[in-house]
Amino acid sequence: MTSDMIEIWTGILGLAYLAAAGLYFGMLLARKHVPASHARPYPVRIRRPR
């Protein structure tokens, strides 16, 4: 392999690594944010005027 091919493959693998790391940390951050619908274990009771 020539040095040009090594540089090209290094760039491709580096970009793939950065993309995978971005997806991984993005998924970790998405798990930490709990949707509002799951924040309360019971539904909110609404008082209706008579």
C-alpha cells in the first residue's frame, strides 16, 4: 500500500470512529432525559366544578 492509500483509510476510519462515538454519546444523553409522561407514577386528578 502506498502512503496515499494509508492516509485515505486512516481518514475514513477516523470519521467512522467519530460518527460512532457521536451516536453512542447521543444515545446516552437521550436515556438520561425522562419524558414528562413518565415522570409521575400516577395520573393527575382534575377537579371538576359541580
